[in-house]
Amino acid sequence: MINDEKINLKDYFSNSIVTPEVKQELIGYINEAFNRIIATFQLIPDGNEGKILEIGANPYFLTLLIKKYRNYEISLINYFGENDNTDATQTIDNEKYGEKHTFIFKNINIEKEILPYPEKYFDVVIYGEVIEHLIENPIFSLYNIHRILKDDGVLIVSTPNVYRYQNVIKFFCYHKFSIYDPYSNYGVYGRHNREYTMYELQDILEKTGFSVISKKTLYAKDKRGFFKIFSKILEIFQLGDYLLFKVIKKPEFSWYLPEYLYRGNPTLVITDEFILMGKNCCVHIDSGWHCIETWSKKGNIRWTKKNAKCHIKPKKIDNLLIIDFYSAFDNFEFSVLISQNNKVIFEFKHNADFGWGKIIHRLPVVSCDPLSIEFIITESWIPQQKGLNEDVRELGIAIQGLGLV
């Protein structure tokens, strides 16, 4: 049905302008993004009566298609710079087609705020033309989405392809101008702060918690005559204007922070009441840790240095603290300090035997604000100085996991 209505839909969109003061700008946007909007819509499962979330809904052209041709309960998110998590509205008055739509949305910064929806709530999430605008932690946005998607729920992602043919031509043939996005008068989130390749986006999605159903690059212009053949060639060589992914949720989310995406860890985002090394440690640990190691019989561990700090978020007020650790020596002494809101609420010393150990301590009643857990090693050690191997790192104990129950 959609394919037969492309010309009418362009006119329909052109008369469905949410902000008339920038109508000409939005008309240009329609001409540039029309094929991408249609292609994104066609990835949405049909025949469902479930719940769908559209992140970055404004200017609502895709939202209008969902309302007209799909049977979902729609929730919307935008971000206009004031992060208050409250509902707001925008209205489209299409006089030519006799329609008026008032869209209720939540004003949320998806890379910094937990989405205010229950776990496993949505059947489908649309993440369209947003991830390239983020400035700090796109992986947290995927954590947000994974949490609220139902088991086997569908995520649809669209974003500009950094290897689109225009950028390739600029790079190889025309060296006067950069391929970076221009500055924007819409603020820091108004420009493309990080664009992605096909490999990067697939790598990030698969290693955080999603399985790819389909992927493609999309040529954005009309595909008639010569350009029909041209678009096929571009898409074969992954040089289209946009990346389009349809993925399903896997059971577990992993905090994957690839080196090509981050210089150091992003700002701490404390979300869980446990830390399992290799799964969610990257966003919970602070200073004083060595890199992850994989031990064949035990899995992932991290050695502490002389002092090491991490953070967890209680989900209730009454908690047991459990720490799974390894000591390389008998009579190895260390202290543990637990703080909340910069105040020490509990501390203890432990004298460890050689090998794997488990510490279990009941904590005082706490609030649901994050807890800081600091390990203070009485006497750190260096393997080389002990004659064990050539490792010159300063070590304390090896932690496999810790958390609250």
C-alpha cells in the first residue's frame, strides 16, 4: 500500500508540518529523508496490537505512518534540551487532508536518564536518526532500550552511513572540505557527533545484546532510470546514505565499550546491584583496576591495585553484600569501605586464605542511592618481585563479582 502512495505521501507530509515557522527546512528534510522514512516503516512488523516506542519522533512523519497503517499503542520520546522527564505535546494541523494530531511525548535524554517504562514493556522500539547525535554514551542508550523491550522484541535502528558515497568522493577526489557534520544552531545535540560504519553498528548491537535480522545501506534519492542501477551498486558495496538494521533482543545485555568508540570509559552510569566482570563492570568500576583477564576454569576476573573503587545501585534498603574473590597468598589482609552519599556507612577487614573465597556481610539499612565500595590492600604485591613470572603490575586481590542480595 505504501509503495503505491509515495507521491501522495510526500504531499501529505508537506502539509503535516509540526513547526510551521521552519516549514521550508522541513520540506527539504522530507525530500532528503523520504525513502529512508518509508524503508524504516516497512521494517515494522505488521498485524500486531502491541506497544511501540519511537525515540526521536519529531517531526512525526514516521509516527503518522504508524498511526495510519499499523495497529500499535504508540509512545514517543524527544529531547529538546530540558531534561525533566515530563509529558509534553506537539500538534500537527493538516488542513488540506482534514486531520489534526496531538502527539504526547516524554522529554528525555536517552544517554543519561533511565527510561520511565517497566521492563519488557514494548514489542517494538524505533531508534531512528538519534544515535549519531549522542555525545557521551550510546551504549547506555542501548541498555535503556534492551531493558524495556520484551523478550524477542524488535529494535529498528537507522543512522547516517559514515561511508556513504558522498563522503568517499570527498575523501578521495575532493580534498577541500571535511566529511564531518557542520556545527548546528540547535545546540550540542543538533549535529552529528559520531557517525558509524556498517561493521561498527553491527558489532555494537551484537555484542551488547541483540541479534541481527536484516541490515542494509539505503540510497536516499529517487531510484528511477540510471539511479535505480546506481543505488543497487551503492547498496552492494555498502555506500548508501543510511544504515538500516532490524534486530531482536537477546536475553542478556552486556556492557561492551569498544576502543574504537571510547577514549577511556564514559561517565559512570550506575544501574545494577551487582558487578560481574566482563558483563557490566565497565560502567560500574572506578579507579584502581587492571584489565579484564579470562581464567579458563573460572571466567573473567579483574585484579585490584593497592586501592580500587567501584559502584553499585541498591534496589532495596536491606541488603547482603557478597564478594567473590581470589587471593594469591595466605594471611592476605585487606579492608573494605562502603560509602553512600560520600559518607562511610560500613567497613571491615578481612584476612584471606590462598585461593578462592567468598565474603558475605549484612549492610546497614540504606537508601537506593548508589553505594561506593573501596578495597584497600594492606600490602600490595608484584609477581616479578615474588619470583612468580615477569608481571610487573602492582596487584591486590582478583575480583570475579560482587553485589547485593
